[in-house]
Amino acid sequence: MNVNVFPTKGNLMNIKRSFSLAKLGYELLDKKRNVMIMEMMALMGKAKEIQAEIDSTFADAYFALSQANITMGVDTIYDISLSYPVDDTVNVKYRSVMGTALPIIAKPDLTPKPFYGFEYTNSRFDKAFISFLRVKELILRLAEIENSIYRLAYNVKKTQKRANALHDIIIPQYSDIVKFITEALEEKDREEFSRLKIIKSIKTGNNKREK
């Protein structure tokens, strides 16, 4: 930006308008950053809770599975696992937080629907099956939240850079230009006032001599 812009009233009005827009832009970016930080902090709290629940549910699931291995036999459980239908579909939608697209993973239907017969299984196997379904649901929720946190953190950083550029570079430059033009115009007005005063004094002196 050229600080040595020509000092005219037109330029002063244009610079003041740009100055006001720059300050407004900084305020909006600052608010945007704060909203995203608040959202990110809330999500981090949820992520911590879900991670703790995942750890607990995993522990229950593996304990139930180990008990099922003992009572049913590893080979039997392995054969049953081969018949489980693989579901690798994930339906994702998005919501916007201050222009940041955050994923919403559609909650799958994880109602326990045993795919195995009950003749060669037992309650420990049922417990493991239900627990691992719960783990799957929690992992999807955690993935949604962690991805949202990453996106927010990235945009917070980008917004912070833009806000810093306005606050530390653009706004001070506009302030300097406004000050420069204002002082130049005031000096010009003083010079014009002095010139008119001298002309008036000369004219008054000439009038007196003519009389």
C-alpha cells in the first residue's frame, strides 16, 4: 500500500471508507474465530467423553469375547465371524459453523440382530456381540467429532492469520495514510488562510493610500 498517496479530500474520503471496512472486517473475523474456538472446545470435551466410553466398552467387549472363547472355543467363534456381513458404508452430511463445513455421520442402525444361531452360542458371546456393536457406533461418533475439530482448528488458524494481517498491517497503514492526508490538508488550509490574510492586508493598505 502506498503511504505517499496524493493528499486530496477525495482520497481522504476513500481511505476513511476503506479504513472503516478494514476495522469492521477485523471485528467480524475476531468474532468468527471466537465462535469457532468455542465450538472446538465443546467438541473436544465430547471427544474426551466418547474416548473414555470407547475404552470402557472395548474392555467389556474383549472380556466377554475371551469368556466366549473359553466356553465355546476359538475355532467355533472364528467360523461364526466369517458369516457376519461386512458393512463399510458411511453416510456423511455436513453442517456449517461460521462457514466451516463439519461432517455429520448418519447414525447406522445398530440394533442387535443376531446373524447366528443360538444352539452353539451363549450369553457371553451375545455380550461380546452387543458390546462390539456399541464400539462401532462410538468410533463413528468419535471420527465425526475429531474430523470436525481438525477442520475448525485449520480454519481458526487461517482466520487468525487474516485477522492479524488486518490488525497489524492493513489497519495501521490506513491509519498512517489518514493521518498523513489530514495533516497535509490542514497545512494546506493554514497556508491558504495565511495567503488570503496577506492579500487582504495588501488590499487594505492600497485602499488607504488611494484615499
